[in-house]
Amino acid sequence: MKAFNWCYSFGMLICILLANINIAEGAECRKTPSVQDSIKTLDANSAAGGHVWIHVYGVRRPPSASDTQVKDKSMFRSEAEFRTAWTRWVADGNPNPAPKKCGTPGNLKDCVSATKLGITKAYKCTKVENYLCTAYKEFEPVKVAFNYYNSASTKNKWIMNTAYPSENMNCS
């Protein structure tokens, strides 16, 4: 009987502890330290497993990158424009839409008004040579996507996987 009471008490303790932990939902991805760390530089982002750099015009392939800029991808006109958009999104005290919350492994996206972030023009790459976009078409984006990712390939840490200006309301 003592063994039963001990098991029952231990089981109840585990249930109480688990009930107070929200496993599926964490902090806002945009403010998660590992996401912030993953985007300190474009090379740090690439080393962490992200590929923001392929969506930034004029950026040379970081040493840690295994990917390339791609024809037909949308791009920020400069790294400074990407940084402006990201800084404004992170600092927004009244965000709309509500920022995604990082929790269990997966892929999440914040799709934010380009105008709100100060992004009024962007490029769509039309030609790539030696990993670098060399020609583009300018367009007016309606949204900016910030994609966050967590998996074994990112050492189970949330990172900024990619970010890009979009012509589509759903950031597709």
C-alpha cells in the first residue's frame, strides 16, 4: 500500500508541474535570444542555419553559406533596409499582426505590412552569376516575411531562417 501511495503522490506532483508549463508556446519569436543571436550578422545567420542573405541585394555569399542567391527571389535593396525592417518589427510596442510565439520545433512566420516597416521598394532577382544576383526588377512590396525555424539542424534553437519582401498579402 505504501508503494501505491508513493507512486500516486509522485504522479500527482508530475501532473501539477506539467500543468504549470506551457510547452507549446514560448516567447515572441522576434524577441527570443537565439533568434536575436542568429541575425546579429548575415554570416552569423548563415552559420546558424539561416539564409537571410539570399534575400539581400549586393551581399556576397558568406563563408558559412552553402546556398546561393536565386533568380526570381525577392530581395531587400540593401542590408541596411533589411536591418531597418527587422529593428522596427522588434521594437514595435503595438504589433499588428500579433507576433508568432516560438515553442515546439517547427517553422513560423510573421507577415508584416511593408509600409509599417519602412520598406516601399524591393527587388526581384532576374539574373544570378557566381552566387550573386546581378540584375533585378523593382517592385512595391505589400508585406515583409520573417521566418523562424527550429529543428535538429539548428541544434534545437530558434533562428531567423529567412526574411524577404513580398508582393503577396500572405507573404507567399
